[in-house]
Amino acid sequence: MTIIPDAPSALRLTPITRLAMGGRWRVEAMRSLREPVLLWFTQGQGRITVAGTTRGYGPNNAIFIPPGIMHGFEIAPRVQGSVVFFGREHGLQLPERPHFLRPRDPVSQKELIGTLEHIQRELDSARAGAGRAARHYLGLLGVWLDRQIERETRSEVLPGRPAAAQALVARYSALLERDFRSNLAVADFAAALGVTPTHLTRACRATCGKSAHMLLEDRVLFEARRLLTETRLPIKEVAQLLGYNSAGYFTRAFQKSEGITPSAFRKKPGQRPVVPRG
């Protein structure tokens, strides 16, 4: 199956607010990237869903998301911060699991802010060796992550949410990310996980407030919107890539969710990639 790249491979750093340009779906819908990402929030608050578990974020929260992990987050007008896209060839030993970090001491916060400023300065520089310098600072960011994760030894399990449910939904999210283009139903995923669809949906609602079907539909529709805005593939080919049996069925499903046809969505102003090309 042909997979259309979802992001450039180079290191880049951009304001969080820029991610939502062109539509809230660009941040809120479930998606995954093929590179690590670090979200650093400096102002505002909201909710973020990573691997099927939702929790709140606020100022001085850092969230590390490895490649291939489904995620999406709310972004209110007052939310500020930065997002680091590590690139697919970063050459670092990074955590394999997502981490919610809350560096409370000023020293840790200052270290992170300083490292991000150095990365941005080198990326903006025309001096010789700027790219190499930016990658060295990226290595220091990796060290900061390791130290902060070691420092924050609290459990990753969220209060009031059963560990078993979180583990099941994390497995579902991973399976869904792998096979969402295969036109499988929730019952198929539940069978693969060895549980009933009802049990799977109950676990999803407990960890993120959405049903198993809503997570599946959200992931498929995000990919549909991405393909419609970032490629010139015919509607028929987009439908095939997403596992739909026909372009007509895809069009009806898309229109039911978005209120407009895929062709009309593609023509809307502002539907362009917002992540800087590397």
C-alpha cells in the first residue's frame, strides 16, 4: 500500500498556535507522525489525548510523543508554546513511550527554554555549521528529556482511571494506527485484542471520553483531510488508500462528518500544509 508522507524529515521548531492554522482538525483530530515530537506549553490550558488516554495540560508542561503514536489536542486562543519536530533522521536515543512532564523547578524550565532558543537561533542562522550546531542542541534536548523523565518518577497511570483500561486502549490505538486503512470495524479490532466491542468501547470512554468507533472514525477522517489538502490525488485514489470500497461510499461518509463533499473541502481557502518544510 502506498503511504503518503505526512511531514518533512528535517529538524524544525514552530509555535504551537501555527499548527491550528487552516482548521482546528489539524491539531484536534487523531493522527500520528513518523518522527518524534515535543510539545512545550508556556501559556493556557486544554486537554490532550495520547495513545487513547486524555489528560489536561497547562503552562510549563512538556509532552513527548514518539513516532507512530496516535494523538490530538485542544488548542484554545490563549494557548502558547513551541513544538519541536525532531525529524526522521535525528540519530538520538529517545524514549519509546510517550511522557507527560511537568518540570516545576525554575532551573529545569530555564534549561529547556534556553535549549529551544538555541535550536531556533541556529535554524534561523545563515552561518557556516548552523545545521550541525542545531543538531548538537537537539542532542542536549534529548539529555534534558532523559533527566526530566528520571526525575519525575510518578506513575504514568492517571488517577481514577484503571491501569487495565489504559493498557487496553493503548494497544487498541497502536493496532488502529497500523490498520486503520484496512476498512476494519471496531468488532475486528476487538477480536484481535481478545475482548468484546462493548468492553473495548467502555475502556475507551473511561480513558478518553470517546467510543472505540469515534477514535477509529477520527483517525480515518484526519488522514482523508490530510490527503485532500496535501496531495493532488483523485478522490477515487484517496478512497482506495483509506480502505473504502468505492469513492461514492467515501464521499458519503466524509460529507456526513464534515458537512461538505471531499471536493468542496479540498477547495476551501487555507487548506494547505502548515508545518514548515525542511
